[in-house]
Amino acid sequence: MKFELFQECQTATRDYYNRYWQMLKEVELADELGWDSYGMSEQHFTPVEYSSGCPEIFFTAVAMRTKKIRIRQGIVLLLKAVNHPLKIAERIGMMDIMSNGRMDLGTGRGNKLGMLKAFEVPLEETRQQWEEALEMIPKIWTEETFSWDGKFYHIPPTVVNPKPIQKPHPSLWTATTSPEMYELAGQKGIGVLCFDFTSPDKTAKNVEIYRKSIKTAKPVGSFVTNGVAILTMGLCAETTEYARRLAKEPMMAFISEAGRIYAELAATKVKSYQYMGKQLAEAAAHPEFEYLCDDATLVVGDPEECIKKLRLYQQAGADQVIIRMDGMPHQKQMDSIRLFAEHVFPALR
């Protein structure tokens, strides 16, 4: 099993300057200690909980300061008013060069009503826009001259450079939270970033849907990425009691904000967002931090406790676990990165 450090510049004080520089030190340490990958999502207009509107800029700094850790944009928004596929292909191509072939592309359509309204994205079109852009990007990377005539994009013959140095191209992933998206990702032959925000035994049911679907995949790219990366929030410390005390406030702040934005989209009655209402109802049944730790929705504790919880993710079908570690004191996160690498991961690899 592989492990990713995932961050979004969470800072209760809005001291983004210092938090970004702290994050660079944290990913440098993760690279040195053998974490497998580093990820950041594209999040707009949600101060405090998320401040990662331009992850590609941060990733370039990461690429210059690291040697081995893979870099996954998880996710870039495939929405016409936010990111044109030609620009995405160019950016990932250049970042793949600057990282010496360490880029992976995670995709999505957005989960915040405020962002979608600000960029004037029709809610009913987000799934279709994601699908069309996803079809385009690997072709842009692999065709010398690219052209396209679809519903949202009409592109004359165009030469797009630079190409990625990974051949045939970087792996493709998508954020998944509903059974429908797990099945669709499998059909398209791309990896899943499981952002269910629930216990691993519940995510396992969706993983089964994905594994079944991918057996008959018609990949959008040049190959099938058969991968399951499950998201959790984590912190490892010398004792479980101390880890929980450190993690409770920032993790619950994140969960509260996630609940708010899910509720906004569910309330729109747009069909493709109605699954969010079901997830909210399930989360509301057990909102307590201690319960979320006990059922392994959160991986917080001493090394033994973290191993026990991460084994549940392994049993749920995870090839990778994405550990969101953000919003807690910088030095405690540095300690946690080291404890995970030296005392937790060896028991699971």
C-alpha cells in the first residue's frame, strides 16, 4: 500500500504566507522519509479551511525541492470557465518536465456552489463538461496536432507543447463520492480518489462497484489506471490521547465546512448532486469526533493505533491512502510525518 500527504493550506489565522512555507518544509521531509506522493486540490473562495486556488504554482516549488515523491493534482477542475483543457494539458506537461516525470492528474467538477456561481458554471452541465475535457486531455498529450469538435469545445488543428515526459502520458484519476461516479470512473479506465468522508467499510462497497466496472473499461487515455486511493484525515503522535487533543479542533472545522458546502449543493435539487444529501444524513447520525476516530473515518493516534486503522483501509481495497494532514501546529505535523514514515508505513507496505 502507498501513502500520500495531502494539504490545502488550512490555517485558522489566515496566515497563508507562513503556512505555505511550512507546507514546503513538510513535503521536503515527506520526500526524504519515503512518502509515496504529495497532493493538493484546487479550491476557490473558501478561506481558512481551504486556500489552494493555484496548486500548480505550489507544485512547481515542490518539484524544485524534492527528488522522489510523486506529485498529484487532486483535483483540477475540468470546467470550461475555470480551466480550459488546452491549458491543463500545457501546465501538466510543463510540470511533468520540471518534476522529471513525477506528475499525476486527478480531476473533478467541483463541490462548492459559491465557486460554481462565481465562475458562472451551469450546475446541470458540470458532469458533461468534466467528461468532455477528460476525453480531450490525453489526446492533446499524445497527438502531434490536436483538433476537437464537441458540445462545449470546438478547436481547430492546434499544436500543443510541451508534452509530458512520461510515456504515453501521466496517469488519470478522478474524485469519486457517489456509486454512480465509481462506476463511471471504472468504465473510463481511470483511478479513483475516494473522497467519501466515511469509514473504510462503507467506502469498500463503492470500491467493489469500481473494481467490477473497470474489468470492461474503455479507457479515455492510452492505458487503464486501475487504482483506488482512499482519503482520510490523519495525525500520528506519541500517544493517542495527545494526537486526538491536537487534531480535534482543526479536523472538525474542516468537516463542518465540508458539511456546509455539501448541504448547499444538495439543496439545489440538481440530479447529479443529490447523493450529497444522503451523505449528509449519514454523517449527521454520528457527528462526534471520538466516534469518527473509533470507526476509522479519521486516522488519529499513536503508531499502533494508526496501523490498526490503516489496515481497515487496506481491507477496504485501497491501493493507496491519502492522508490529509493540515491545520495543526507545524512542528507537530513534522513529527507526525516522521512517525508515519518510520513506525506506521513499514507495517503496511
